[in-house]
Amino acid sequence: MKAIGLDLDGVLYSWHRSIYEYFHRFKGYEGTCTDFWTTEYKKFDEEWWNSIVTIDIFYSDRQPTKDCFNFLDNIKDRFEIYYITGRPNCVKTTTEQYLRRFKFPFRDNLIFSNDKVNVARLLKLSYAVDDLPNQVESLSKVTRTIMVAQPYNKELWDTYTTVHSLTEILNYLED
């Protein structure tokens, strides 16, 4: 069976929407989500980012979309699924509970790593799906890579195979 590596945030989980809604509701941000993730987020320093990524609620306040469920249901019998995330280890329990609560297939195949290239090599992934440009670029050197379109990666939509929905990925997968 072939293997596929799926990122969580920005791919299967709308973490970026959680952050945007936090700013919209509690910080008075009035722009759109696209505006936030193309310009506003660049105003925050590394210290701020290091603190925001450790807040558990941002990793569990969104339900998986119907598109997510349809995609996973379609591939679960065709691919061994690995969830490869750069989330900090301090949200590991929250992430495990989320995958269990929503009955993600292969939920025990959860890997926390910022070195997705070596994970892809070790697992001999046939495909990797990510949203972050630096990850997509690196992963494309070791496996077939699909990028999920997000406002912050728009400049690369024509460079890499890019999808605007998870079910669109199915068009690029070979059995």
C-alpha cells in the first residue's frame, strides 16, 4: 500500500481561521481572513508566534469540514495515511484527542516533526500534502508534493501542484 503524508494546520485543520477569528472577535481586527494572512500576520515577532502556537484551543475549536471527511474517506482504503505536523509537542494530547474525537483514519500515525523531509524519506511517502511554501519546496525534492492553496502561498500556486479543496487532491493521486 502506498503512503501519503498530510499536514494538519492549513490542510486538514483550519488553524489559520482560528487565529483570524481570535483577532477578529477579541482584538478588534476588521480586515478579512485573506488580508490577515497576507499582510497582518507579518507584523508579529517570533516571540509572539512562539507564544500563540502553544495555546491548545487553537488546535481543537474547529470541526473538520465535509471536504476533509470526504477526502479521508476516499483515501483510507487506498493509502496508509500519516499526519505529519510541525505543531509543538505541548499540544500533542489535544491533537491526539481531536483525531480520536472525529474518528480520523490511521489516527495513530501522528508524527510531530519540523523535519518533514526526513520523515517523508523514512516512510517512503508516495505523496506529501502541505500548505507552507518552505515545506512544499523541501518535500518536492523527495516525493510528489501537493500544496493546499492559502492566502500566504498564493505566489507559488503556479509553481507547485496546487489544490483549492481536499477532494481536488484525488485528481493527482495514483493507486
